[in-house]
Amino acid sequence: MPEAPPTTAPATTYAALHADATTLLAGWTPTSPAAAVARDRTLALLAAGPVAMSREHRPGHVTASVLVLDATGTWVLLCLHGKLHRWVQLGGHCEPGDPTLVGAALREATEESGIAGLRIDPVPIDVDIHPVGCQGGSLHHDVRFAVVAPAGAVEQVSDESAALGWFPPDRLPEPLADGTVQLVAPARAALRRSPLRPAP
């Protein structure tokens, strides 16, 4: 039986977000050779149009995630994913109401951490492509950012997480999701480069 075509809704509901993601990645200087390859593959995916921002797009879709640092940059916040049963950075799918990819990442970080007042650097720290179970099998083209929590922040576990925890960057918990450890160095570099600021 032929596969049903994707709905046409994302063509309008994700149009602005798609334009933002395309501009952001086209102008980004990758932080590693692997990130450069993933960036180019993601730009090729985005050539499909706004549907590439939606989980309905079976070949793959763009997601947004963050590595949350404490105010000193010496601890990182990770969640024990309820379905994957691995420690991962915070993040997830883009939604039609997200104004920008940075905004999607900040929304996900706030929802999953329960922390108000997070600050995000608008320059990506990584792009990673990995298989997931969405729509019976797909690829996440995950654009990743650095976020800093305010001093004294207290996290709250969301419905998507089994646990949240702060860890020293050189002693991350196990089992750890592939690709999470590679975010530590560029996230700390982003913090040193400039004060992280609220997303637009």
C-alpha cells in the first residue's frame, strides 16, 4: 500500500520557523567536522520546505536541544529520559507556535527543567543527526544550544523525565546518550565567549 502523503498544514504553520532555521544554519560556523557534515545534511533536509520542521516528515525533521549549565559553568543539568532510559540533554520537537529555533530550544529547556529565567546563547554549539522512533522510524536533525540557569535555580522533573540531576562535566552519569558529552566543551566556550542572553 503506498504511503499517505504528509499533511499540508506544516507548509503554513512552520513557514517562519523554517525560514529562521535555514538562515541560522546557513550562517553558522560549525564547531567540529562532524557538526559541519550534520549541518550540510540538515540544510539539504530543509530544502524540502517547512514540513521538515514537523515530526510528520518521515525522512527526518529538525529538533532543538540545549545543554544547561549552572551560573558558574561548572555543573551541567541532564535528564534521565523516561523512554530512552539514558541521561540526555534537554530538548525536543519544534512546535508551530515557536517563533525561532532558539525560541523552540528555550521553550523545551524551560518545560523540561521547570526553571524560570534561563538564558540561551543564540549561536548553535552543535548539530547532530540520529535515528528515533517518531512516525515509525525517522531521523532527528538536532540543533543544539548552550543555556545558563540563574543562581540558586531549583529544577523540577517533568512528565517526560524520570529524573533530573546536576553533574560535573568530567563525571557525567551512565548510561549516557550518544552525543551528549560532545556538547560540554562548546557550551562552556559559549559561556566564556559572551554572557548568555534571553532568546528573542
